[in-house]
Amino acid sequence: MAASLVRFVRNGFGRSLNATVRPKDPVTHTQLSEFGEYIAEILPKYVQQVQVTCFNELELMIHPEGIIPVLTFLKDHTNAQFHNMTDLTAVDVPTRQYRFEIVYNLLSLRYNSRIRVKTYTDELSPLDSSVPVHQAADWYEREIWDMFGVFFANHPDLRRILTDYGFEGHPFRKDFPLSGYVEVRYDDEVKRVVAEPVELAQEFRKFDLNSPWEAFPAYHKRKSLHSEFLFGLLLASEDWLLPQ
Amino acid sequence: MAGVIKKTTGLVGLAVSHNPHERLRILYTKILGSLQTMPQDAAYRKYTEQLITQRFNHVKSEHDVEKLEKKINCGQIEEVISQAEAELALSRKMTEWKPWEPLVEEAPANQWKWPI
């Protein structure tokens, strides 16, 4: 107890107050961004964007036509060797033209390195299945088909995996309600489980959990010069709110 | 020359290679041949040629297997052989896909914007 107090005073107030801030690692950041540039130079036909997140994760945004070429390159090339596919998911952003963003996470054991490959599609356009490249993608693609409705061409066995046998709808889409459309119960007269439209005892409540203060002022979109001026005045008056 | 062939690679399904230099020589020659079919300024051809000729020179100069593994510094010689086989298959597929061409299609305006 006394030792930690001494350490607290010796380090100074500045550093101990920032103890929860993630330390930056510029070496890993430059290594990853150089590798990302290397890949973008080799595959300019498919790579639309490359970025390294603040958590030092390399992300590669590609055109949907390039799924098989890019994944094969990352698996087979000697400088990449991403033999493991750790994850394959989809993200639904309904406001976009191509609402589904498919995310592949790869791991290279040889170089102890991870990479994320992202593509896009909408409800009706099929994507090439990555099962010929990574067998692990099999059930993940079945899950994406079941939960989002993204069709994978040349998949060996694309059928539902998590939903019930006669289930209609794609549950992970943002327009699918939390309670679903159908509920099941055992009916004694017909002596089997029946599916009926869902009836909730209480109507759905949506809470507005926004805080009165702005969460990420650095990412605030400035609409016009006038509002920027007023906003600057507002920020100046809020100086006391900034962390030390 | 040591002349002692190791008993096992330690990896399941990967047998010890009796003539790794010969195998690597064949594979690297085939890869370099496959790279010749690509345009000279293609980045894939440039970097892969650099990498493969470097490894090829190591194979030609070093006759002891263990010292060669250390020089190449990419795991056991059998793993280096499987990497070369993968690179050969990849280079053949790259001649079909031609990834050095310019971008197929730009993404729509806000596709990669995050937060939305």
C-alpha cells in the first residue's frame, strides 16, 4: 500500500492518470503499413483501400471479384503464408448501397501476423465461395447465408445451419426485429409444436442512451463555417472538461 | 559434408526429403520460368523473382542441409519445399488472373467510411 503510494508520487500525476491509455507501438504500425503497401502494389486490380487501425491491425478492402485471387495470394505467397482463416463474418449496414460487408480474418503462423480482408455485396449479388482456398470457410459461409442471406457461388453445401428447419427470414439483418416474427408452443390438441405469430406481453421499449456530452469530438463532422465558428466558441468554454 | 539425414521433420504428414537441393532446384527453375510469362513491370514478378533468386543462390552455394535451413531462415527444408510448391501454383494462377492491371471498379462513395 505504501509502496504503491510512493510509486504514484514518483511517477508524477500525469503518467499515472494516463495509465489506461493504450501505449502506441510505431514500429509494428510501420511494419504493418509497409506490408499493406506491398500487397496493394502486387494486387492493384482488386485492392481498393488499405488501412492500419489504431490497434495495429492491418485491413485490406477489396472488390468482390477479387476474393479468390487475394485469398489465394495471401495463403500461397512466401512473404505472406496466411494459412489459417480464423474468422469469416458479415456486417449489415443498411444505409449503404452494398449493405453487407464480408470480413475474412487470416493468421500467419510463420510470421506471427494477422490480416483482415473486407469485401462488400448486397442482398441479391452472389459472392465466390472461399472454400476452395480455406476449408474452414465452409460452415462460416453457411452461417452468413443463414443469418444474412448472402449467397455463395460454388459452395459445396450451402444450407441453413443455426435457424430452425422451416424458418423464414435472415435474423442478423438490421431490419429483422429482436423478438422475431414467429413463436413456437406445444399444442395439446394436434399433439405437436406449432408456430404462431409472436405475441409479446409488453411492447418493445427503445431507450435513448445518449449522453449530453459529445463522445468523440475529434470525429465530429463540421457542416458549415458558421456552425464551426460557434462550435469553436463552445469548445473553448469547455476547456476544463479536457483530460490532463 | 555431414551426410547425416535427419530421422523426422517433427511435423505430422511431412516426410523427410532425401534430395532437397535437387527438388528445390527444379521448383525454383519452374517458378522463374512461370514468372517470365508476366510483364516485366508487374510488381509480383519483380518481388517474387528477387525472393526466389535469393533462395536459389542459397541452395546453389550451401550443400549442407542444416546450414541451408539456417541461411534461408524459414523453417525446415521440407517446409521450404512446400512453400516453393505453393509459390509455383500461385504464379501459374497469377498468369491467369493478371492482378497487375488497374483497379476493376472503385467502391461506391461511402462504402468504407466508418463510423457511418
